[in-house]
Amino acid sequence: MSVVVLGAGMHPWGKQGRPFQEYGLAAARAALKDAGLTWPDVQYVVGADTIRNGYPGLVSAATFSQAMGWTGARIASCYAACASGAQAIDIARARILAGLCDVALVVGADAAPKGFFTPVGGENDPDHLRFRLLGATNPAYFALYARRRMAMYGDTPDDFAAVKVKNSRAGALNPYARYRAEVTAEQVAASPMVADPLRLLDICATSDGGAALVLASRRYAGSRGAVEIAAVSTVTPTYPNTVLELPNFATDSTAAVPPPENPFRTDIARAAYEEAGLGPEDLSLAEVYDLSTALELDWYEDIGLCARGEAAKLVRSGETALGGRLPVNPSGGLASFGEAIPAQAIAQVCELTAQLRGTAGPRQVEKARVGLAANQGLFGHGSAVIATSRR
């Protein structure tokens, strides 16, 4: 048995100032319409949680199900920080593969606060500890990663700016993106410095938004499912590859061990490749979590697109731009969307679905057959999804 994407739907990202439920409901209804189904056809609902939106955000599947109208559907809610959407996809996919349902709806939505995310979980919140004990707010550790690339590989702020320029060109073509204007390298260089060497336009914003998928068994979908979920990786770190990496510090070992040859993100991608029986050489496109421009370059190496230290060359050559050999973030990425945490991994798969169906319009990747979406959440939540086309 296999699992296919029957429907994909999104609510445009931005700052609309409405409850997160509205974004999730709009995305869910769009996904059902895309699938040619109605709400009573759904047997299982999985909601990706958002802890910044109170109790309704912590029981998101019930929140969305109640708003759509109680039908007796079974539900599950999950939270895995930035990987919440991928975890939700994994739960729904597992239920279908187990033969316990044929149709599942996966929904994630967020109404994010203005400015950079602040801790919400009290004194034991790992973000609180990282901010207070290390002084490592998100922009600060993004900058440390960028400085590491500069020191180890000779990357420059111009290389980082090139990522923003590339993603803004793709985002300008995406009707769901928050920022739809192309950005020049000169504009990046002129934007305010946030955490040296990263400027404001090097760092993603926080956003409101929603995304949803209708997943179904191949038996139920018949010939309708052109996109198949070939793998979902939701791995955690493996010792000794657990030395301090600031996004994961709450799960990292304090033992004095040599730095890992490859970071945790490499394990995330490797697990997905192994499950799908594919490799980076099979990819047509990738969606990665570009929290900053420099972090996108790290992802190139982590998912196997190039050797360590070679990522900037891929950007300079245009290979990862639309029209290049292997476009990365053809959706526009977080650079164009901003973060709506529980929705983002789902939105990545919505983009894979459009590309693999051949319906991405001016963003279309030629002859797209295999796509990978990857991100990483706090507390050791890794996630990657590989989707393939049957066209």
C-alpha cells in the first residue's frame, strides 16, 4: 500500500491579525476542494499544534474539527516545534499504511507575534534557557552559523545575499507568499545589521498562514493521486553526533567529544533517502528551512547536493535557482513566506505537490519527478519528506 496526496491547500502568508483557526480552515477547505472531497469524507484529522495560540492551538485537530462540524472523525494533535507539520504528515501516513483509514486531513496554521519569536514555556522552555544563559537569540545563532561558514569555507556576505535574491525571485511568482517583490543584492547590503554578518533581509520574518493536505491510500485514490509520499523522516540525534549545535542544545550531550563529521541535519536527509530508496542525485527540487540565508547553504551540504564548503558555488552558478539544475526553494522559501511554525513543513509539501503535478505555473521546475522537503525543530526534531510523481 502507498499513500498519495489527493489535495493541497494554503492560506496566503502575511500579517492579517486574525485567529489561527481561520487560516487553517481556509487551507483545509482548499485542500478538500482540490481533492474533490467534502468534509464528511475525512476519516482522520491530524493537527500540527501552535503553542503561541493558547489552548485551541494545543488541541488543533479538535479545534479544526469542531469548526468544520463534528462528524465523528478520529483526531490527533502533535507538536514538534518547526517540524510539527512533518510529524503530522507522518502520523496521518502511518494510520493509512496501517489500514486504519483511507482518507486523512493534515492541517497546520499559526498567527505569529510581530518580531522575533520569544519564549512562551516558562523557565524550563529551552528557548528561554538559550536566550538567558547563552544570549543566543535566534538571530544570534543564525549569525554564528554564518560566521562559521565564513571562517571554514571562505563564504562572504555577498554569497548570503545571493540566496535572498534567488528566493525573492521565486517568491515574487508565488501568490501565497508574504513578500512578492524581487530583492537586489544592493538592497540586502543596505538593510539594517541584525547580528553580524546577517542583515535584516538575510533573516526570515514571522508570519500568519495556513497549509493543509488530504492524504489517501492508493486503493482509495485509484488513478487520481499523481503524487506519492515516498518517505517521511522524523529522526532524533544519535550519539556521538550530538555535540553542541545551538538550535538543539537542549538535547545535546555535554560530553567532551570531537565535533561530528556531519551535523544532525545530514541524518535527517539520510533517513528519508534510505526509506525512499533514493538519493540526492535523484532529486528534481528541494524545499529547505532557510531561517537565514547562510542556513540555506548549510542545508545544501546536509542533504547531499554538494560537498562540504561547496554550497556557495552552487548559488553563484545559478544551479539552485529557478531554471537551474536543481532548484532549491522554488516556493520562495521562508525568505518570501516567513515562519508560521506548524504550517511550514506542510506548506513545503504543498509546493512539492504543485511541482510534481506540473501545476506550479511560472515557478514550474521542468520535468519534476522527485522532491525533498526538510527542516529541523528544537529539542531534536528532525524532519524530511520525499515525494515522487507518477506522471
